[in-house]
Amino acid sequence: MDIPARTAIQFTHRLGALVITLVLASAAVSAWRSRRHLARRAAGLVLASLGAQLIIGISMVLRGFPLWLATAHSAGAACLLMATVALNRALRPTA
């Protein structure tokens, strides 16, 4: 790909990451304030996973996108997805 296309992809990824960070952080903080034990635990997992993703993402840029960090970033995305699903499940009303 040419440089403008790669730049557009990186910009879109970072913009999406910013939006997702704000949404997930606000949802996790809101869930953290609840009295439900499982919701608080899941919120902590979301915040920890989100922090790890941000650190790995910034490290990738600073180190020139090494493959091992890109792989860690993908694995972190899977962990963040699982933590978000766990938070969603913990916040569902019980029947």
C-alpha cells in the first residue's frame, strides 16, 4: 500500500481506539460503582485490559511496529473483548 493509504488506516484505527476507550472506560467506571460483586470484578478486568491495550499500542508506535508487539496487541484485543463480554453478562438482569 502507498503511504497515504497506510496513514488513513492508522488514523482511523487511532480515532476508533479513542472512541472505544472513552465508551468502555465510562461503562466500566459506571459498573464499578454498582454494588454487584461480579460487575465490579468484570469492570476491573475491562479497565486492566484497556490499560494494557493502550500501553501496547503506544509501545508499538514508539518502537516501529515490531511483529511481537503487533501480536501482543491482537491478543490484548481478544482479552479486551472477553472482558467486555463478561461485563455485559454481569450487568444483565437475572431472571
